[in-house]
Amino acid sequence: MVEDKMTWEQALTYCGKNLTTLTSLISKTEQRLAMTKIQRHAITYPVWLGLRFLGDRWLWVNGDPLEYEAWPQGGDQDHQCPMWRRCGALTKEGLWENVDCGKKLSFICD
């Protein structure tokens, strides 16, 4: 867990310099581990994940398939075809949200 706030691209570069990448949550177990990190650091705002909307779909930056998803049910479905908010973040409630990639957030490196 990196508490410094950076844009999505800056966070990706930061993780890469440490021979890792932004985290991919490919299962409920991975999701729980990420939530534990957020809670341990008392983070109350979204944190960057290695999730990006490219072309016409969401992809993990490390190439893992997007089989597990934790988007909010009902309400705002902007993540299905985002215009501006094309990077993925994890909320303190354990849900994913799409955020403007230029926003500065803390993040999790694998």
C-alpha cells in the first residue's frame, strides 16, 4: 500500500520502478487482501488498481483476465462505457469505481 497520492499513470510508473505493477483483483480472495491493506492503513477514499478501460473493455495491466468483478449493482453504470473516467479504483466499501485517470489517489502495488 502506497499512501502517496499520484495519478494512475504515475502510480503505474512508481510500481514499475519497484519491479511490481498496480494490483489486479482477480478473485474474491485478492479483493479481501486488498481490503485488509486499506483498513490497516485507515484509508477512507478510493485507491488505484491496475484496471484500465482500453478500446471497448476493462483490462488488468498485468494481462490477467477480468473474470471477477466488483462494480456496484444498479445505479450509475458509467463503467460500462466510460467517457472520461477510464481508470479503476477500489473503494473502502470494497467496490470498484471508474475514476478520471488524472485524479491523485493512493494505490496498491503487487
